[in-house]
Amino acid sequence: MIGIGAGDPDHLTLQAVKAIGAADAFLILEKGEEKADLTGLRRAMLDAHARPGHRLVEGRDPDRDRTPAEYAPTVDGWRSARAEIFERFIADLADGETGAFLVWGDPSLYDSTLAILDEVLERGRVAFEHEVVPGISSVSALLARHRTNLNRVGRPVQITTGRRLAEGWPQDVDDVVVMLDARHAFTAHLDQDLFIYWGAYVGTPDEILVSGRLADVAGRIEELRTEARARKGWIMDTYLLRRG
Ligand SMILES: C[S@@+](CC[C@H](N)C(=O)[O-])C[C@H]1O[C@@H](n2cnc3c(N)ncnc32)[C@H](O)[C@@H]1O
């Protein structure tokens, strides 16, 4: 499992480049037309770093109900559908061959690939060993572009989702990183004294960055988000909210 960074081909670490060069086969799942840009980046990385003769297996990512009434069971069903695709990919490898999954950002952060591989191992129909190559996460990439720290000296930080931030400000933290926000969740906290470091498509040619007092820049971020999503058909953005 190879973390490939958050959108800039130069995010690839030397370890990732070596792992790509050593693999025999790659599985790439298409996520629908709007994500073609993301698949294109993976293909470009293989063109640049995979060894001649490598195999590329392309699959269609099972559709996922984005507005489930019961969030967890739907995610579980979707994971099982993906587990079957992973299982077939692994079963098709010859003894001693290496198959690789290129994981967006860092595999440890809001990504289900590790959990799916665990499920495949548990089912026990295919036997394999696996290793994880860390990648530059969208959080690291965002903070580097804003030239700021994730935490303040000796202080905690929390990473959460837009869904949770919309429900309320987390307890006992003043620094909150928000991912997977489809709903402009920061607008629920305009009454607080917050500073925002926001970035969309960080590391890509479409990158947009905004920072400032939340109350001053929230409207502009909402406009930029809406406009960018309409233009490209999809958006990926992350932000740090800092209180006090
Ligand atoms: C399913 S998570 C995957 C995170 C990934 N494993 C990582 O390490 O960044 C997808 C979320 O990551 C964030 N994200 C990923 N790439 C990004 C980028 N280039 N710019 C801004 N946010 C990004 C967004 O919050 C998006 O909703």
C-alpha cells in the first residue's frame, strides 16, 4: 500500500518511488467521471516510475450511497464490495509477485484501504503479506502551503470531519483540522473568534488558498467552493480552524 501524496506528483517520497518500481501489478479503481483527474495522476505516476511490463488492473469503484440513513452499515456494505475486487486482484497475482495499491495522501488518514485489506485477510481466501509506505497527507500539504504549524506549542489538535464539526465544536481543543466537508460546516461557528487556513485541490494546478479571520473570509470561501465545484464537478478541500 503506497501513499502517493495529495495531488502534486512531487509529493511522492523516494520510498514510494522505489515501491512503485518494485511492483508487478497495480489496482486502480475508477471513481466516476468527476474523479478522472485523480486517476490520471496515478496513471502518470506509473508512466514515470513503474517498471516496464507492469500490469495495470482497472476496476470500477462500487457506488456508495452518499446520504445513508444509517451511516455505518452502508459504509460496511461498500467496503465488502471493494474487498471482493481486492481479493480478485490478489488472487490473480502469481506466487512471489507484488501487487500495489496507490493510496491518496497518507494511508493512515481517513482512508479505508487498510481496513479493506484486513477484511480480505480475515476472509482467508487469499494469503499475502502487506506493507504500508507513508505518504504526504493533505493536512501536511495544506499547512506547508500556508507556512503554519499543525499544533501550537504543547497544545492538542483534533482532526475531524465536516459532518462532526456541523454538530458542534469539539471539547478541549482550540485547533481543529476539518476534512470531508461537503456542507460548509465552518459557517456554524462564525460567532467564535477563529482563524481559518483553507485550501482546495492543494498541490495541484487548480490549488486555491485562503486564510484570515473566519468571520471575514467565510463568505469568500463559500463562493470559491461553490464556483470551483460547479466548474470541475468535484472538490477536495481541507482547513485548519484556530481559536484565540
Ligand atoms: C477520503 S479522504 C483521504 C485523505 C488522504 N488519505 C490524505 O492523507 O489526505 C479525502 C479528503 O481529504 C482531503 N483532501 C485530499 N486531497 C486534498 C487536496 N489535494 N487538497 C485539499 N484537501 C484534500 C479532503 O478533505 C477530502 O475530502
